[in-house]
Amino acid sequence: GYTTQRVKNDMQYMCDNYFNRANYYRIDGRPIVVIALTRVLERHEALADVISIMRSIDGCDPYLIGDHAFQLAPDIGHQSVAFDSLDAITNHDVYGGMMTVDNYVGEDTIENYYLEQSNWKLHTVLSKIGFIPSVTPGFNNRAFDPQSSLTPMARKLTSLSDSGSTFRFALGEARRQVTQGTNNLLLVNSFNHWIDDTQIEPVTGAPLSGVESLTQGIDYEAYREQYLNILNERTEGQMR
């Protein structure tokens, strides 16, 4: 089950060791903290306690972002601890949010995903909290879990598209949903979450391994700095 046993100590540690650093990201002077799976915590009636404990640490005043805007948004008027108590919401699991079983998601799936995200954003406007869009360049967790049955999401829109086209198109949709109230923040899922094969850090090329059980038939190219360049290209100007 879910417990709040570690929340206070973890927050105190972050407050003592991270929040005072000059390069720690802040919104309105407050250090941001992203809470994983707030939608699940709320379902287990634990979210209110978690938020209360996190806000109780003296001298911290964190800006709390909940991983909440997953798949279909609730109806207008829906009562939620997240809307009442968080500073902003986002969606970590972009892949799951797209609800597709196709390797190549295409433009329509991405457009529909961000259309539904706009419904979540409407809730945040009505609740006067922030909304932070997220984006992913692809998905494949087979290397982490060889038994995974999840369909990998290719890094290009179709089998004939350019490498990186999924990321490029998704950024074009996501950047329309950033807001000045959150410093035009956009989250990339995820910069270091290598287990899901969605990293965008620079990499060097290597010979093909031929292990199709990991790639599941999708072509993977050594992208070097490609995804960092796409991120800069698609966000330059508007996000600053």
C-alpha cells in the first residue's frame, strides 16, 4: 500500500541539500518538485497528506507539480485534491497518454493527445493553477524489461519519415500549451530516464547489435546531438 513514511525526511533532505543551490530551477522564486503519480495517490486517498507534509517543512516553500494529466480529462466541475492543492500539473507518461498500439503514431495521434491535454489545461485555468505540457521523442522499455508486452513507439512518425520527426512534431503541439505563469516550462520525458529509451542526451554511434528482441523491428539511428538540436530549434524564441 501507499504510505507517507518517507515524505517528510525526503523533503527535509532536499530542502537542506538542493533547494539552496543557485542553479536549482524555480518558479516565482520557489524550488520546483515534481510528485510522481499524483493521480494514483489521489485514488488511494493519500495525496492530501503527501502535499500537506511537503508544505510543512520550514524554509522550503516548494512549487509542487503533480503528475496528474493522464489520458482523459474529467468533466468540468470535477472535485480534485490536485486542482485544489497543487501549484501545477503535468503528465509524465506521454506514451501511455497517447493510448496507441501502433509503432508509428503519426500526426493524428499526437494531435489528439494534445487536444485532450488542452482539456486538462482548462481545468487548471478554472482552478487557477499552472499547466506544464510534456513531450517524448519515443518509447521502448524492452531493454529494461525483456518480458514487456508494451508496443514500442518509434522516433519517427511513419516508417518513411525522417529520424526525430516524432519529437519535432510533438514539440510543435506542446509549445502551444506553455504558459507565462510557469515560465513557459515544458518537460521532456525524460532527460535521464534511460530505461524507457527516451533520452535526448548526446550519444555516439555504435555498430548494429542485431538483437531484434530489443528493437522489435524498429530502426534506431545514432542520433548524437540531434534531439538537443530539435529541442532548441522547435522552442527557440517562443519559450524564452
